[in-house]
Amino acid sequence: MNTALHSAAAIQTPPPLPSRSQASAHHAQPPARLPDLFEQSEQCSPHLLFERAFDSWMQKQDSDKAVRRSTSRNMYAAIWGAFSAWCVSQDLELQALTPAELERYIGERSKLLKPTRADRAAAAASSATANSSSAAAGGQRSFAPRYAWRLLTLIDHVLQHHATTHHLPPNTCAQQVLRTKEEWRFANTPSFDRLPAYLEYDQAEVLICWLQATCSQHPHTESDGAQAPALPSAQTWIQARNRTSVALQLGSGLAPGEIRDLRLSDVLRCPTTGTALKLHVRAHSMSPAHEVPLAPWAVPLLENWIAIRQACGITASVLFPGTRGSNAWSKVSQFQAAQSTLIEAGMPEHALRGSFMLRHTFALRQVHAGVDGQRLAGWLGIVDLKRLRPYFSDISFGPQRPV
């Protein structure tokens, strides 16, 4: 009994207090690693990092007064909330997101969206063609381009803000997806801000060299060239016409309609030397009449084409006739001629969408050569300077060398 009481008293007796020297020694040696409560909370809640990244970005928007309406705030919160919940369910990290994961999210998300009017119309057309009601009932849903643009733009803004505030390398996965999806990239952009396909600087240089090389080929004059095959060292008058028209689109920025409307008398020459210097472009559509200089490299091709016209007995008043005896070059024929010439020159597939691509390339070359907007607008026959904005945007085009 005494032993039990003695044991209980020993348990209840507190340990002796350390001396002052012992306490000082204890405080002088902190533990090897203090617990990081912030890190621990993130590990317990993977969703927390996504929430904090969005909240930090939203606070920045509030301080800059960039988001004024509560409806916009709620919309951003809803979009980010759905996206972050999916990321957490897939064990994805904010800073390690990839373009493939964003596209996978959009693909899965589109299955949950309500079919749009366009989706229902396409499903109805498919049902009528296949004579089946199942196609209309399970109409394929699409991710609205504008919603995709809004989602990817929000993700990009949050990621860039997160990288800046935490001194991390930027994650450009959303930008990469937008670059590959033209329909999404321009979904919320005015039409005059869109820049369709164009040739890169080096690609344009290759095309110019190829056009110059073909200029020295002697033409066949005994046929239209449609039936007789052209020799490797020669070109038909049709080939010479097509190549010269492409050269003027790239070297003077002419639109397809302006190419077809050019007259032989529209070639303006130097009074002293007689060399072709400019082209008089007639009023076309919303473009007023104007003059545009010829690129020096395009002058020999134009002179060569005029000589070929004479040798072939072409007397049409238009500079580029459709046939020997016709004054008209149809839209379809001119478009196909430009495409076939680009294919022959080995241009990439994206350059074959239309001959307007050459006009855009001309404008970019002038901008990167230092031509101001007012002068470029005069050469292109553009009245509304807003239409020049795409050419002056931040496009990685090439070295700033003159045309």
C-alpha cells in the first residue's frame, strides 16, 4: 500500500525546473527544422494553391480597377472554380500545367455543355442525311470559341501573375493552345485586328529568289501552254503571268481584285529612264485609287512579262488577261493560279489558304523595314487606320531589312 502511494506521488510530482544555464543552452539550439504551417496546409488541401493564385490575381485586378462589374467577377470565379476542381481531381499542379492537359479539360468539359443552336442544326442535318433520330438526340456538343478564349485567357493571366509574384519561370501553356487554335484565338477580336496566314521572313526570301530564277526562263510562244508540256528550262506565257502576278502581290501588296483590274497603262515609268517605278491601282471596293511603288526585285519580272505579252501577240488592255483573247481573269482562275505558283515554289501548306496571304506578308515586311502607318495605308489603299493594327502588333517576323 505504501509502495503504491509512493508510486502515485512520484507520477504526480512535476519534473524539476531547469537551471538558468540549462534554459539558455536549450534556447540557443533551435530545432533542425521548424514546422511550415503554410506548406502543411497546402499539402492537406491541394485546392488551396489554385484558390490562392486566383484570389491573388483578383486582388491585383481590384487594385488596378480592371474588373468593375460583379457579374464579371462571378463569371471569372465560376470558370476558375470548375477548372481548378478538375485539375485537383487529376492530381495536376498549377505551375506544371501543359497544353495537352488544357485541351483534355476542354474536351471533357464540352461533353457537359448544353448543345448550341449550331450544334443542334448540325445534328438535325446529320440526322436527315443518315435518316436516323439518334444523331439529333445525341447531338455532338462543341466548346464555344469565345468561351474557350475566355477560359484560356483567364488561365494565362493567373499563371503569369502567379509566376511573377513567386519569382517562378512563366508557364505559357494557355498561350500555346491559343496559338494552335485560330478559331479560339480570334473569337473575341474585332475583324480588323485579325491577321490571317502570312509568310515568315525567310519563307518570303525563298519565294523571291525562286521568282527571280524563273524570270530568266524563255517562254513557249506556240501554244497556250495548257496542252503542250513545258520544258524544265522554259516557261509558258501562263506560267509567266501567274508568277508575275504573285510577284506584284508580294512586292507591291496588291489584293487579288486589284491584280485582275490592272491595265497595261497602269504601269507608271520613270520619264528619264523608262523603267517601271510604280503601279496605279484603280478604286476597288472600299479602297480608293492610289499608287504603290514596285519592289526593285519585282521590276525585272514585270518587264519580262510585258515582253512575253508582245512575243505571244497578247493585245488585251488588262495587264493579266485570263486567256490570249480575253480581257477577263476570273476570281477562281486567279486564285488557283496563285496557289499553284506557291505550291510550285515549295511554300508551306498554311500559305495556300489564299492569295491575300501575300498582301499581309508585304505589309509585315514594310512595317519591319520601318515604314510608318500613314505611308503603308496609302500603299495598301486603306482609309481606316484601325485595319493596320495587326501589322503593328508584337509579331516575331524576322530581321528588320528593307524589301
